[in-house]
Amino acid sequence: MTKRNKKILFTGVIVLLPAVAVACRVIEYAYPLKGLGLLRSAIYLGLYTAWGISVRRRIIQAQVRRYLTAITALMIFWFLVRTVKYHFVPAFFPPAVPRYLWYLYYLPIIFIPLLAVFIAMALGKPENYRLPRWTALFYIPAALLFLLVMTNDLHQLVFVFPADATVWESEHYQYSVGYWAVLCCVGICVLTALVTMLLKCRVPRRRTVLLRPVFPVLTIVLYGILYISGAPWLMVIAGDMTAVYCLLLAATLESCIQCGLIQSNSHYRELFDASTVGAQITDENYRVLLSSSTAQPVPKALLRQTASGPVMLENGMRLLGAPIRGGHVIWTEDVSALASVLEELNDAKESLEDSNNLLRAEYALKAREAHIAEMDRLYDNMQRDTARQICLLSRLIDEFEQSSQEAERKALLGKMIVIGAYLKRRNNLIFFADKTPEVSEQEVSLTFGESLDNLELTGVACGFQSRLTQPVKTTGLMAMYDFFEEITELSLGRMSALTVCVEQDGTGLTVTINTDSFADLSQLAGSGAAAVKDEDGEWQLTLRLGGDEP
């Protein structure tokens, strides 16, 4: 069956069922039969339930869907109360029971228009939108009006019963101020909801399309006027106010859905056909069920291949697929531009890789040249700062090779060891000076300690004392070590004891060297250095370096 035929059949059923219900009322009016009334109730309850299920399936926005479901529930509640009142309340029940069931009609009468206002306020908002909390204040006047109706027996401000009536019945009464207040509240809510929906509408040609919801609303107003006037012919055909109002309310809301005032997820087929995406919907056997106007016919074999991944077609087109409930969705993508860009990117990648390789080789070469230059600079510094010791060591080696006496060779070897220790530690300090401006007090001890250990091998008693509490400048340590080396070179073979004391105060560094050398060390005095020889022939040499000196 085609969609058009299904729509015609559905419309026919919707029109036929209320017609059957009206026919049952006319027959029941002439021939009171209990079964016809229950049949009418079953028809209306079935219609409202089916409509409520349809609304939940069609409406997208969650809050609008909840409000429409609540309206459907109130309509069903209204009709159930009406059915119980007329068909399931025995005659021997107190008269107050059917009267209060009648009062309960005003729960949906009051709250359905209020929920329609909330629906109008929520239209056009995101799917997860929630109305502000202050809108809950609207429930207060509605609840007060409903409470006014339910307590009518105490004050008769809504319905006024005859003073001489022994039993208050829903057939003999007059309307009071409370009833008109209820009608005004309902009218204001209906008008507010309708106007709000019209102002929010974005449907083209809305002047002609949007008149649809107006006709059911006008019919409700006209019916209310005729019902209050008590027209006899109306009571025969449509005297069931509950059935008429519920039908017209459902018709009004359905009209809003059909003309686009309330957004729904209908018209999928038209949307799919008008889509610019070339897509197809197939069953589980890849038989095409629905196709957009831009979709190109594709062999079923290729459609099946999409289950394992994208399939490339001609002219840069790619065929993709995804499983859906009951089948598959297949669509094509034009990736020719992407393929062209990808090819350009690959070319650019190869070019960049070549450039990077060249730059990497150039950088490695420059880094090696810089390393060699740095090493040359350091070696030049070492050569410049230790040139005298290198010459002295070379001379000592020559003398060692030329000497044949064991004692002399041993003495020369001791001197070479002392000079070698100085060269090692002095070059180490040159490396330190290039990397850091300061060295720890431990490095000071290691520097002097190694030279003193080697000096002891020549038979000199040595001692070292450090009173440092914080790091010292590398250049300062180099100056103290050079001063120590000059004393050592002048005294080699001419002393038996030597002590070194390094200390630091707030003004700078001081190194004090005591030795019993026979050499003339007075030549070392000057430029911050002092050389004093006591009566016992022992020398005390002091080098003081200020805080700003190296």
C-alpha cells in the first residue's frame, strides 16, 4: 500500500470513528441503551490514546513532548471521570458523588490551556531546553481556581443551585462569578498560547496555512456559547461536552503540528528526496527502498562491499554505508577535491622531507664545526694558561731520559707527577669556568687535595684545611691554584712540609700557604699576595681576593 493510500485510509478512520460515536449518541438519545454509551466512551478513549502515542513518536523537543503527553493524560482522565459518572455510579450512591465527579471536569478544563501556554513558550528552543523556574508560579492561580470549583458546595461561587432544591444536581444550576473567572482564565491561556505560536512561527505562507488552528478554537467558543444557552438540537447531536471539547482540543493541537507551529519529525520522505546528499536506504538484503533525487544507481555488489569499508568509485566519488534498524543507509561523497589536496600534500611532504634532510645535514655539519671550534677555543685557553707548566714538564721529561742515576730519575719523576696533577686540575677548572661561574667547596678540596697527594709522593709532608661554607667563583679558585703552583714549582726539592688553608669571609677569599722552603719566595709578593719569612726560616704566603676580583 502506497503512502498516499495509507494517509487516505487513516484520515477516513479518524473521521469515521467520531461519526460512529455521534450516531451512537443520537440513537441513545431516542432509545436509552447502556451499551451504546460504553461504546462511545471506548471509541473516544481509543482515539485519545492513539493520538497521545502518535504525539510522543512525532514530537522532537523533550519538554514540548512531555506537555503534550500531559494534555493527553488530562483528556483521558476527563473522559474516564465522565464515563464513571454516567455509567458506573449506582443510583443509590449519595448525590454528592456524581456532583464531585462533575467538579473534577475542571481539572483538565483549567490545566490543559495552561499547559498549552507552556508549549508555546518552549517552541523554538533547543531540545534540552527547560522553562524558567518562575513559570511554575502560573500553577498557583490555576490551582486556586480548581480549588474554588471543588469547594463550590461551601460557597456556591461557581455554580448556584436553587434554594428550594433538596438535592443539588448537575442539571439544575446557574453560573456565578467563579465560573466566569474560570472561563476568563481559560480564554486568556488559549489566546496567549495561540498568539505566541503565531509570533514564533517561521513557516512560509503562514497567513493561509496558520489559519487551521483558528477554526477549532472558534468552534470551541461557539460550542461553549450554544452549550450555555441550552440549544435543544445541540443536546441531541453534541450534548456530550466532554467528548466535544476533547475532540476540538486534539484537533487544535494536531492542526498546530500539521501546519508547523509545533515542530515534529514528520515529512521524512519529502526531506530525504530533497536532500542534496546522494543517499539510499536499503533492507537487510541491500534492496533499495528509498532513494534521494541526487543518488546515483549503484550495483548491489558494490552496496554489499560497504559493509567492510568505503568503496571508491569513478570521478573521485566514494561510497559509504552504515547499518540501521532493518537495513542499511548508503551514501556517496565527492572526495575529488580531497584527493587533489591530498596529492598536493603528498608532493609538499616529499619536498619538505628533502629540504629537512638537507637542513638536518647542514645543521649537523654546523654543529660539528661549532663543536670543533669550541674545542679549539678551550685547547687554546689551556695552552695559553698552562704553557709554562707544559714547557717545564717537557724539560723534566728530557732530563729524565738523559739521566742515568736512579736517585736523580726518582726526583725528576716526582716533580713530573706534581706538574702533571696541576695540568690535569687546571684544565679541569678551565672546563668548569666555561660552563658555570661558581664551583662547590667540595671541588676546591678536590683540586688542592690531588696536588697535595702527589706532592707527598716526593717526600713532602702536606696538609689542607678548608673553611668554606658556600660556593666560590671558578676564576677565584683558578687564581688561588696558580698561586699555589708557583710556590710549589719554586720549592720543589727544597722543602719538606707544606700546608694550605682556604677561607672565606664577607670581603672575599683568602688562601694561606705555610712551607719550610729554602727558595726565595719573596718574589711572589705583590698584587694582593704577601710573603713573610719568620725567624725559623718558615714562609707564610697569603693571597687575598676581594669580592669583585676574579
